[in-house]
Amino acid sequence: MIYTGGTIGMVRNAATLALESCDFENLAANIPEMKHCGADIDTVTFEHPIDSSDMTPRHWADMVHIIADNYNSYDGFVILHGTDTMAFTASALSFLLENLSKPVILTGSQLPIEAIRTDAKENLLTAIEIAAACDENGRAMVPEVCIYFHEKLIRGNRSSKISANNLAAFSSSNYPILARTGTEIEFHREYIRTPDPAKPFKANYDMDPSIIIFSLFPGIQREAVEGILSKDSVKGVIFRTFGSGNAPEREWLVDLLSDAVRNGKTIVNITQCATGKVQMEKYRTGRQLLEAGIVSGHDSTVEAALTKLMYLMGQGLSQEEIRRQMNISIAGEITI
Ligand code: ASP
């Protein structure tokens, strides 16, 4: 188990009443059931547990190190993480942990462990059970990066945080859930990835964060778009468009976008809609983007598109190769 911080382990500051990160011992003391859950657990904790708003690619590399260094000694891994950026971390790890054949289950909670109605216990204990679950041949039931939260197991790179208050905080809007819990854990095996035994596990560490996410809105100004696209420090753009991947028909917009692509930037088209996919060929307002050299993000979440682009750019690939890989599913993140 890797403890990174988050509400699950937080305590209230008596003076400010704000929730603040606390060490793993306090969390463990409040879940004595962990000792009797049937799994043999060792824990690694971040030296300074964090609110996940402080999560960075550096922390993702730290998690990959911990998993890679211990890969052969454990059946599975549970990561305790704040909910705010859990979907980003789950997406990032799904790319960094290549050819994974063991479960990596992220969880956390909306209420701290010390709260009377806390959701921490159920989330944590079930995540452990899922990380240890095997099929009839003794193989891991869920050999992929997932989020377990409030009765649902979701593929990590299909997840998004959808509520700041509800205990059901995550959704998987474009892919079925992998398991549902009630009195039993019901695995939906047809949707769970099967690892290729011929491909060995490989840990990757490098991410290039020179990316910006920008959203269209009616009335968007040329100067604002130019300000973003002309920066040398921006090498990739996650472009959040309307509907099935459409943008206003403005010559200046198409010119700025195609110049940016010609200058080596990768621009990925993601819809602002919560469900559905980008189809740039469908409308003239979308086709102009296709002609400007923009890459389709298909039915990707923003979190998966962003971390996939960071990962591909981090591998030092050519713009052509990045475009090619954005158009294939490398960890189940898009439906082709
Ligand atoms: N701010 C917290 C975090 O993301 C929220 C949570 O864990 O639910 O670390």
C-alpha cells in the first residue's frame, strides 16, 4: 500500500478548521480491520503526505519507482490518494506502467477517516480485496490501473471526478465499469484488460508537462488564443471544443492552429461534453480543424488525453509518431 495523502488521512486543524494532511499511523489506527482482512500488507508512505492538489509528475515517477522496485514481491498495489487529482494520477500511471499484469488500485475518500459517516473504511478495505482478488487460474482478476470508489471499480484512464460532495465522486462516462460491489464484488470480466504474457512489464518515468488545456467558448478572442499558441514553452495543447469536436469558423483561428501544428506543436481535440466522442469529419466546423492538422482525442477524458500526451512527449518521440499513438489505444484509454 502506498500512502500519498488526501482527505482519507486528513485531520482538522483546531484553529482554522481546515483539513490538513496527516501521517499513515493515524489512518491505520482508525482502521483496525486492515489487520484482519486476510491480506498481508506492507506500507510505503510519502515522506510528506500531500493534498492531491499538490500532485506533480515527479510524484507519479515516485509511485512508479515504488511499484517497479517491489513488482515481483507483491500480488497487487493499493494507492491511497486525494480525490481531487486521482483521475489524473490513475491515467498517468496507466501509461507509465507498461504491460502491467498486476492490479494497481487507487482509492481515497470524501470524508476523513475520523468522521462518523466516513466512506474511507469501505473504500480502503474493498480496494485491498480487489487488489488481492484472483481468478480460477490464480491470476490477478484486475491486472490494470483502476480507481475503486463508492461501490464502483473504474478503469483509471476512463475516470473523472464528477462531484465535490457526493460519496459517488467518480464516473466512467465512456466505458463500462469493471466491477460493482454490494454484498459481493461482481466483476464484469468482459471489460477488464487481459495482459499479453509475451510482453514484459516496463516502468517508465518521464513525462513532459509543457502542455496547456484550453477551452473554447462563444466570443473567444484572437489575442487570447494567440497568447497561448505562440509560446515556445507550450509544445502540446489539449483543445476542448464544442460537441463532436467543432470550433467557430474564423479564419484567424484556423490560421493560428495550423501555424502552431507546422511549428511542431501537437494539438489534441477533446469534446467539452461529458460523454461521446470527437468526429471532426461530421460538420464543416470540425472538418476545418482536421484540415489544420489537429489530432482527434476520440472519446478520451481530459485527464487521459493530457497525461497520454505528456507521456508520449516525455519519450522524445517525433510529432508524427505522437500523432500515430494518439490515434491508437495504448492502455484502453480510447475506443477506436
Ligand atoms: N483536497 C483533497 C485531496 O484531493 C480532497 C480529497 O481527498 O477528497 O487531497
